[in-house]
Amino acid sequence: MISAFANSLKIPELRQRILFSLLVIVIVRLGANITLPGVDITVLQDILRKMQEQAGGSTGFAAVAALMNVFSGGGLQNCALFALGIMPYISASIMMQLLTAVIPRLGKLAREEGGRQKINLYTRYVTIALCLFQGYMLAQSLINPSANPILRNYAEKSASELVPDGGMLFVFSTVVIITTGTLFLMWLGDQITERGIGNGISLIITVNIIFALPGALFQVYKTYVEGAAGNPLKPLQLVALMLFLFFVVAAVIAITQAQRRVSIHYAKRVVGRKMYGGQTQYMPLKVNYAGVMPIIFAQAILLFPSQIIGFLFPNQEWARELSMALGGGGRGWVYYSLSALMIFFFSYFWVATMFQPNQIADDLKKNGGYIPGVRPGKSTAEFLDYTMSRLTFAGAIFLTIISVLPGILSRVMQVPPVAAQFFGGTSLLIMVGVLLDVMRQVETHLIQRHYDGFLRKGRIRGRFDRPGGKGAVASGTSIVWLFFLVALLVIVGITYFLISQGK
């Protein structure tokens, strides 16, 4: 494996793709740390410090912030230029995928030539609409933090205003900047997909998740190293957690790549003087076919009612308890039970909308393919549906365990919430899937140049079956200009930091 990393830098095309992706990632991280114009940075830092001090298992902040900051990499907490991150585009993509499966007209359009490009265009239009709405709501919450259920308890204790001049100009500029930032992230993701390595959008999300890793390690150090003076069992707990983390990551990798291979035989056909068919192929049916989508859907549905109840009944005790129960603040049996039920429901719902056994059976019948021991047509569709249902049940159980694991560790073993998210949930599933996909693409480049891959036997299977990085490689001049832009942004940031500290 080490030789594979070294060989990846020996291939000029692959080296340029990796370097281009790294430079774009630096720009993404800089945009997630530059505060919006008009926001008082000193008040914001004071609020964030209070939130970190009180973000325990008894409040709903840890559960709410975990989902909202997965796709922004801390940009939402920092009120940064990329505050919304790539989340509006992800939401729009999920909406269009579901509508394509439900609305026959969109489904027909997706199967036509050039129809997928039109659906992608519609997705971008929906993204702009979501950015405008969410940007306006964010601007209003910054002007009046007491109306924000996340900032309410902390902003009321602050003597200064978060936005000193909160007028229509601030709202307009904030909406424009946030919308432009999300669209810019979409464009950067497309550039990584075409000219870099890996799927750009997913890679940006993964980098934003990994950004929280240093803070998680610091919290673990404070809890299990500095806090070991009064409890000598703390170091042993830390070792046990590290071993458990390796086990969880290995299990996630195994389930992500697990698949049921259904053998497909093709009958022999004679066309002219040539014979076609007669060979055996395999249809891979993934155990975790739905991926991370059921967890995202379940958390979103449980999160939004808690926010709405908090807005409508801010001073009611019953509303606060219900909001915390649905939002995961108490991490009680209500939250776990509803999460498990919704994960199972959305796992089967996603498979039912995306996996079409009748269409697959018809395509096999038209091409002369059949499953040994199963009659073509309706019997094949029933066999595929039955097999996929059993696989989905196993995948749903796996997703349920991974989803509730961070909350259990936080409550039972007192693991800090920022560190517990790396033991499961959306963060771990997204990171493992994207890193597997990147390694698969790098391995493809290595094998094409007659280098050894990462594995001696078998191959790495990522989340995406389609090959990536088919666009033209970025030229040396473009990479030089990217280096210049990154260096300029770093210099401007350091200068601003020194000036603000001098004041």
C-alpha cells in the first residue's frame, strides 16, 4: 500500500489531478473560515466559546449542530462566506431524485438522451431557490439571535450585538454572498470531478467533516489524559475506544463493499458468421444499497419538528422537553425508537424508488440473459425483489446500529459529542465511502500504467460505479495560478488576524 502512494506521484497526470484537488480543498477551507461582512467577530467568538462550554448531553445543541455542520465544515458556526456549505445542493439533488422516481414525466425525461443534463439544470435552479430562502433565514437569525433556537441561550448573555448594523443592506448582502458561496462550491466540486480525483461534491463534504477531527482529538485528550488524575481507568478507556474505533471502521468498510453477486447467463446467438453470448456475468446487489441517505432523512425529519416547536412555543416547558426528545438532546428511548423506525422505512423506500426489478428483468430478457434456475420475466423480477428485500433488511440493521452508536458512546462512556460523531452516523459513512472511491480511482490509474494497486488480491470498490476524472487535466499554468491565489488568500488572512489582534 505504501508503494502505491509513492507510485501515484510518479504518474504525471495523476500527480496533477491530486495537486489540483488539494489546492481546491484549501480554497474551500479558507472560505469556511472568513466571516460574513457586518458580523462582529468578537461577539461571535464569545458565543461560540459559551456554546462549546455548555454543549453537553443535556442540551440539544450537540445533536442539532452535528447535522447542520456536517456539510459546512464549521462555516455555519463561524457565519462564514460558505455558511450553508454544499447542503442546499445535496437537498435539491435528493428532492430531484425522489421526484424522478415518483413523477413518470421526470422518469421518462431521465431515460431520454440529454434528459439527465436537463434534470441537473433543474437541480441547480432548486438549489438557488433553497439558498435564497435559507440565506434570508440565516441573516434574520444573525440580526436577532434570540429567535434562533441554537443561539438563543447564549446570545442573551452577551452584552453586545452580533450584527451592529442589521438593516436591509446587511440582509441583501448576506443572501447574495451566501448564495454565491454555495454556487461557487458547486462549481469547485464539478472542477474536482472533471480535472481532479474523486467525486468533487462528496470530497468537499468529507474534507469539511475531517476539519472537526483536530477539535475532537483535543476534547479526547482533555477527557482521557488530563482527566486521568482523578480516575486511573481513563487511559484504559482511551485504549478501548481506539480499538473499538478500528473495529467500527473495518465493519463499515466491509458492509460498504459487501454485495450479493447474482450470476447471469447469456444464451448463444449466431449473427452472420459470428457467435455472441454464451458467457457468464454477475449482477452485484449491494447490501447497503441506500448508503447514508436513510440516516440523513431520519435525522432531518426528527430535527425540523423540534425546531418548529421551539419557534412556536419558546416559553413552554412541555414544548422544550418534546423538542429536546425529538432533536436528540436527551438521547432517550423516544429518539432511538423513532430513529430506528425511520431508518428502516427510508431504507426500503429508497430501494423501492431506485431499484427497479421489473425493468432489470425486461432488459435481461431482451438481451437473452437469465438467472440459472429462474424463469425469465416475472419470475426473475420476483427473485430480484425478494433478494434485494433481504439485503435491505441487513443493511437497515447496520445503518441503525451506526446511527445510534455516537449517542450511546456520549451517554454511557461520556465521550465528547464532537469526538463521538467519528464512531458512526453520517460522518463515518460519508468519509469511508468517499475515501474508498478516491482510492479506487487512484488504483485504476496505477493499474493502467502497470503499477501495483493498493491490494494484492481483489480490488477496491467505491460508492460510485462510474469512472471519474474524465475531463482534461489542469495545465501547469492553471496550477501555478491556483498556488498564487491560495498564497494571496493566506497572506490576507494572516494580515487581517494580526490587525484585529493589534486592536
